[in-house]
Amino acid sequence: MATEVVQTAHRRRYVSGRETMAYVLFDSSKNFHINEFQTRFVVDVLKIDLGWNSILSLINGIWDVINDGFLGALVDKTNTRWGKFRPYLLAYAGPGTLFISLYWMAPLFFDKNPLNAGKIIFWLALAMLLETFSTVRELAETGLLANLTPSPDDRVRLYTQAEVISSIWESIPQITMGLLIDMVNHKMVSFSLQSAFVGMGTFCAAAGGVLAIFFAVFSRERIAQSPEKHNYREGLKTILRNRPMLLIMISEFLGGFSVTTWEHNYYIDVLGSESLRNVVTIPGAPLSFLSYTYINKVRARFPIKSLWIFGQHLKDVCSLGIFLLGSVGGRGAKGLYQNRWLMVGLLMFRDICYKGTLSINKIIPKEILLDALDYCEWKNGFRSEGVTLATKSMAAKIVRNIINSFTTLIMKVTGYSLNAGFGNQSDRAKYALFTMSLLIPAVTGFLAILPKLFYDLSGQKREQMYAELAEMRTARQEIYNEAG
């Protein structure tokens, strides 16, 4: 009987075509931005002192950890006729779009003095507001996705389609911004780097806000929530009894030790062109689409734990090998890490490996996270996505924000100069960028493998969970219907 219940629940398609399209567009908006160029924006356009920027990042990181707790508890206490998560997604769209636009327009309001006190205070206040609204969006988005459908297979179908379709255009802003940076640096255009950042940044912010509203309007939450309200302490207890979620949290906590100043700096300051990053991605581009043709087959054949480890750490293995080869010749002009075409070839090989397994890296972590949220309901009889997701985020942010706050300080210590100009950084600074872009993320990323080895929510145990959940939800819905 249980097997028949779960098979029926798995086969049924709950999410409509219109709703699927809304989610696909919304999913693309998450990456429809130029955030990967934030470091370049701060050092090349806004020009905030690197030391002060580290202090601001540390303060903002502390705030980021603090606000997760009360926002998670607030979400779990929400129960409206529009749902538990949709109101927050709607509330995010307007203010979130405004503050992101102000972020990229900040250079219009201040001079280029790196120690301008007004600019530093404004930047800190804006960063704290952005962190608050990004937390709201993250909680609302993940919680809503977990409640769109009670069928795990329907859920996999939904975000697989989203990944495939949104990948067609979501990288356009990053590619365009890279080309604009190169054209400005090589004096091929008359407009400034500031104009490029302001224009692209505000355009992407507006597009993301519109798509967030679109998804919130057409989405629907289909998993009934418990009518009882649970406090933050009760929510934390559910996490302690949720082994899969604890393992995810520990893995992300250890993975937070990864230190990087973004590869964009390496491409621009060492290899001399951000557009080379686009060249690197050309051979692997078709593989990113082809990878989704086999995702269901590998999900059926291999343990989800093995796929989780393989998908998330293949790139780390490649990065470590590239670092060792690039270090041949030592620090300086003879170092292979400064050989443009050799490094492009090596990075191209890494991207081919990554894109060829992209579906595993994109789909499996989402599936594991949403399974862990359902595990909470299975063990406790109620859902606590708000507190759970906030605590998960908090665990990783404690490390990541502290480490990231020292990123620009590391740049300063290694000799990176705000005044050196394009192509004029010292060999010491260039090798530091090479190291932080490849070696440090790879080595620290391996730490996150350890908790994954103990993950066991798969196979028969997972089938049993969804069979019993289907029965629990049916009984709960009947009680709600009788109550009117």
C-alpha cells in the first residue's frame, strides 16, 4: 500500500505550465546580474580603501549572521491566504530592486577619495540593507520551491527545466560586462568604466525585481502547513533531529573556508583580458546542455551521496592541477601562470570537465536540500523551513563572512595597488591573485567532502519517507477540509 501511494505521488504532475514558465524566468533572474565583478567595482570605480573595505565586510558579515535568526523565525510564524513564502517574495521585489540599483549607482554620489567618510558610511548602511533583503529572498525562494509540489520527481523536473532553459541567457550580463571592461581598459570606447557598471547594474536589478514579482503572482504553495506556531527554540530542536540537514550545514560550514578574490581579477590583472574568460567557456558550452540528458539515468544508477561529492568537487581537483602547472617557473615573468594561452588552454579543459557534469552539480544539491526539508516534516510532523534555512545559512556565513572580510586586506598585504592602473600590478600581487583564484579555493573546498561521506537519505529510506509523508499530508488535508 505504501509503495503504491508513493509511486502515485511521484508520478503526478502538480505544477502547471504557466507556473513552470514563471519559475524558469525567476530562476534565471538569480544569476542575471554582474555580481562577480563586485571586487572590480569597488577597487576600480567606487574606490574604497582596501583596509576599510575589509572592516566594512566584517561588520556586514556579523549583521548578516544576526538577521538570519529573526527572519527565519518570522517566516515560520507566517500563515496567510497567499501562503507562507509568497508574501515575502512580493515584499522583496520593490525595496530589493531599489537598494541593488543604489549599490551600482553609488559612484554617482561620491568622489574617488578612498577615505571619504560619507562614502564609507553609506556603503556600510547599504550593504546591511542588501544583506537583509537577500536573506528574505533566499528564504522565500527556497521555502516556496519546497512547497510548490509534494512530488519529489515533479520538483526535480521543475528545477531541471529551469536550469536548462535559464542557462541560455542568464550569463549574458556577465559576458557583456566582461567585454565592456576590456573595451574600456584597452581604450576602444569613449564611455567610462563607471558608466558601464552603473548601466549594467541597474538594468539587471530592474529585470530581477520584475521576474520575482511574476513568479510570486503565479506560484502556488501546495503543501499544507501545521496550524500550530513554533518558536525559534523548537525550530532548532528539529534541526538537531534532522541528520541530513546537519550534514549539509557542516559541509557548507567547512566549505566556507574557501578564500578567493574571484578569478576575474586574475583574468584582468594577470592575463590582461576579462574576455578570455568568455573564450574559455566556448568549448564546454554545448556540454552544459547535453549534461541534462543523462541526469535521470545517473540519479537512478549511482548513490546520491557519490554524485553530490563528484559534482561539487571535480572542479577543485582540476583547479589544484592547474595551480601546480602554472607555478612552474616561479613567481615572475617566467612563471607559467602568466602565459596567457597556456593558462587559457588549462582553464578551458577545467571548464569542459565542469560543464560536462553541470547537471550533477546543479540538480543533486537542490534535491538533497529539499529532501532534508521534507525529512523535518517526516520526523516532527510539521515544517520549519524558515528557521532551518536561516540556521543553515548562518552556519556557513559565520566562516565565509569572516574570511571574505579579509579578502581585500589580503590583496593589500600582497601589494595590490588601487593606483597602479590596468596591467601594472607587481609580480607579487599577480601571483597572489593566481594563488587565491585556484589553490586556496581548491584545498579548502576539499574540507566540505568529509560530512558528505555520512549522508544516508537515499534508496529505500527515502522511498519510505515519501510514502509516509504522502499519507500524513492526505490525512492533514482532510482535517483542514472538514474544518472548513
